[in-house]
Amino acid sequence: MAGSSGSSAAYDFIIAGAGPGGTTAALVLAGKGLRIALLDKAHFPRDKVCGDALSGKVISVLKYAAPEAAAALHQFPQKLGSWGIRFVAPGGEAIDIPFRSEKAAELPHPPGYISRRTDFDYFLWQQVPDEPGLDRYEGFAVEEVESDAGAVRVRSGDRWLSGKLLIGADGAHSRVARYLGGHALDPEHHSGGIRAYYRGVTGFHEQDFIELHFLRDLLPGYFWVFPLPGGYANVGLGMLTRDLSRTGTNLKKQLETLVREHPALAPRFAQAECEGPIRGFGLPLGSKRRPLSGRRILLVGDAGSLIDPFSGEGIGNAMISGKIAAEQALACLAENDYSDARLRTYDEAVWKKIGKELQLSHRMQRLVNYPWLFDFVVRKANRNEALRTLFTMMFENLDIRKELSRPGFYWKLLWG
């Protein structure tokens, strides 16, 4: 049901941004007899510049938020199943790491998917139920935010919406986050990236592994190639904003040069064609803890700077934080308490869930700055089944990831 075009309307909760984080919050809050406004500045279907990879987190959260939507995702045709990840070290040697190798054979579906955000976000938007009180607004770009002891309000043009709580899921350039404060761009904890769609790229793993190529000129960033349905591929690269400023790297020219001249990549792109523009985007990384709440506001996903600093994953963390934000909103409603102190329990819940993972990813990101070490580890793992299995398990076990993030682990490898 589309929201009315009147000059003002009142809600229990307003969700600014209908990407994965915002729609997850809406799915958790649906069916509870509440007045909810779900807003997006665009009209669906709409694109979002991204790597397009959907990790196991996405499937898990969607199963919790809306089991019927999770079941529909497995049948959704605009996706490709992916069973692992290929890391390519700076020296050129690759290692293939399956996702959940011990459990994968038991799964009725792939452990991960790849789907264009144009398709996936529209899929999620369509999963939000048409029910009384849940209004969806397209073309509502939040231009102003204000709050006081009694309510929070957002404006787009001459339309104002008010609510008891605002969930800010409006992306990397969040207007809501700017109002809350504490999310100024920090070049040490922010990446710039570009993405293009190519058709006809060859050489993918038979189980459609996603690929991360850690090239010396990009470290600790990387070049990626993710297969997509219909013979397409999502191709892009990203670097820390700090390093982009320091080196003056032109990412668009770098990408075009790599697919044309890199000895390992150029043959795979020999018959490929770039379809559509090469688009840029920013990634606020979760390598620095920032405020996620206050002033009747909760920040979700990219708006909360929750992108994994090592893998670049944002969708799964957005959906996890969207789920927790919806649960926090319900708790505040039950207690009629929207104070900053009460809302800070949201920050703690998010960091308890994904904070350790983000910290470990930040450590691993720093280790990538040593290309000789990366090359050594990949060579060793390719020749040592036990070590290769250990790397496979790091996607499931944070204790193992913690061990892998310690310099002492690699010192032991170097000395046998």
C-alpha cells in the first residue's frame, strides 16, 4: 500500500531506507498492528552499487525475520548459488576455500548466493506485506531530520512524517547519520570502490566461487570478480580512501587496465564486454566503533558504518542490524522509553553480535599489507590439508578467525 501524499502523518516507527537493512526491520515489525512507514528515495526496481554477494548471514536473518521470504529466496530465479571463495595472493597463486565444507553436502540449497541489487532489493521490497498501517513511500528522499522529547520527524519536500522512533537505513551517505553525528568520513576507516557489469568473462570455478584478487597496487584493497546469472559478472575494485588520496589512483582507469593487460585476468576478459556504466561508491567500514543510537534514532547497515573491513560485506551486517533495531524498537514501545540510555542497549546488542567479527576483520585487513606473507600462507595452505581446512572453518568459527588474525600464528608457520 502506498503512503498518502498529505503534508503530515504520524507513525509508531519510521524506517528511512528500504534496502536489505530497512526491509528486514519492516519484516520483523510487520503483523503486529503497528503504524509503520517504510521510505526509500528511489522507485523500485532501482540499482545499488555493490558487489552483489549474499552470504549465509542473509539467509539466516531472512529465515528469522520472514520464513516465507527465505523460502521464496531459494526459488528466486534472479540469483546464482555460490559454494565458496577464491583468494588470489599478490604473487598470483590462488586458494579455493569452500563455504562450510563440512555442512555443505547436507544443505538443501547453496550456502550463499549472488544477485544483482536491482533484483534482490526489489525482491525484498515485494516481501513486505500489504497490511493496514504499514505504508511504503517511494520517492521519499529524507531532506531534514528533527527530534525532541516527544517525537522524531523527517521531511521530504513539503511532506513531514513523525514517529516515536526512526530507524536510519539510508546508506553510506545517510542523512539520518549526519543528524545523529559521529559518522564523519574517516579515510583510515573508509574505502572507495567502483563496480561494472561484464558479460562473457571465463574461467570461473565450477561451483561459482566468488573471487578476491589481492593485487600489490591495491593492498589492503582488492579486485573482485563475482559470477552472476545469465553469463554476467560483477567486476570491481576497492581501496582505502587514505591510500586513494595518497597515491592518486584512478580506480576506473585501474580496472580498465587490469582487464586489458593483467597476465592472469586479461585472457579471461578477452571476449568479455562491459555493459552499462562503471559506477563508484563509498564503503564506511566497521573497523572503528561509532555511535549507532540517540535522539530517538537507531542506525542500521551502511548508515551505521558496519561494512566488514576485510571482505567488504555489507548486506549481511545490514540485515543483522535491521533485525536488532526492530527488536529494540518493540522493547522501547513496550516500556514507553526512548531515552538515549535505553537506546544504547541497541549499540551493545549490535556490537555483541558482530563487533568481534569486525575487529578480527580489521586485524586481517592490516595483515594483508604484507604481500610476501600472503603469498607464503597461500602456498603453504595449498600444500597442507590441515591448514587449508583451518581456513575453511574461519567463516564459521570466530575463535579460529581470532587465531588467524594474530601475527604470532604466521610466525609459527614461518618457522615450521
